[in-house]
Amino acid sequence: MAKKSQKTNVEKAIIPKHIGIIMDGNRTWARKRGLPTFAGHKKGYDIAMKVGGWCLDRGVAILTIYAFSTENWDRSKKEVSYLMNLLKKAFTDEITNLHAKGIQVRVIGIEKGLSKDIKDAIKKAMRMTKNNKRGILNIALNYGGRSEITEAVKKIVKQKVKPAQITEELISKNIFTSDLPDPDLIIRTSAQQRLSGFLTWQSVYSELLFIDKPWPAFTEKDVDDAIEEYSRRNRRFGGN
């Protein structure tokens, strides 16, 4: 009965159109269980492959997940290599399943630094799913909010735009998510209460939700709880 009640609450909730997730705590989860770091990343990967479907089933149109930041290159070569292999697996082994569900896969971030096989896998995945209409899975890979804004400025400079013509709207048209609405809700796991460069330009009016549990412990119920919490928020956008 409790599960039915939970579903009913979500059905009555205000569903955010765009959710962003900072998937933090893979290593913490592993350490607390006496497991190697890689076990945490693998479990986190498994949850990441499910969360898009959970959100889609509840009417969320766009999900952006923070898969690998520009700062993550500072980790050990062994760990970075493992993470890149997981990402490659997502763009190859998992893409058929995502495509079958009608999910359009996109990637935002900087190509520089990524291996050719990762870039090729990304391009193939995006081509395969580009016409899917059921929902969008936006993967932030080799991404940093400041880097994104820097790239937007470079584009504007190349367009030879006069300073007086530079507006917030112009910058928004030149960021990685130019054709997408800003996230309504951003969730971060593992008790850290910061955005760490995630969607820096886009998040100015996003509702923020910080969850204590690490990402590998994230469940479908946590999606329901997040949506219910979002529904309770009074979004004034600077107004009364």
C-alpha cells in the first residue's frame, strides 16, 4: 500500500521539465564497504544507466548528468582510464537500449583531451538517437561551467559582435545547451553542498537539493522524493 501511495503523490506533483544530477560519492560508497574504488564507480555506473528511465517514466523530459568534470583529470591515471572505459561502454553497449526507449543522447563538454575511440563512440551514439523524441539524456563529459562560458565567449568573439550587442540572451545562445531550457532542479548526492562547476550559467534559478546518501545508493524512490520536494518549493524567480 505504501508504494501505491508514493506513486499517487508523484502523479499529483509538479514535474520538473529538466533535472540535473551531480553523481557524487562513488569512492565514499566503496570505502565504507571495504571495496576498491572501481567497485564504487561500477555501481554508480549501473545507477546512472537506470536513472534516465526513472525520470522519463515520471514525465521528466530532460536529464543532465555530470559524468566527468574537467577537474577529474587530476585523479590517478588508472582511475581515469577506468572511468573512460565505463563511459565508452555507455556509448556502445548501452546505446541500443537507450535508443529503443526513445531517448535522445547528447554530450556536452570539451572534446580536447578525449581519446579518438571515445569521440567516435559519442558521435555514433548521437547520430543513432538524434531523432528520438521521448526524452533527452544529456551527458556532461569533460565538462566545467567556466570552460563552457569561456567557449561561449570565444564563439561570440569569432562572430565579431560589438560589445554593446552582447546580452545574456546572446551568451545563452552560444552555450552547450543553447536549445534546452535551464534545469528546474539540480540534485547532488553524498552530502556535498556545492555545484562544482555544474551548469554554472544555466543554474542561476535552479532549485537545489542535496542528498546525504552517495550516488551508488540512489534509488527510484529518491527520484520520487526529489520531485515531491520540488513540488513544495515556491519558485519566485526574484519576484514577490
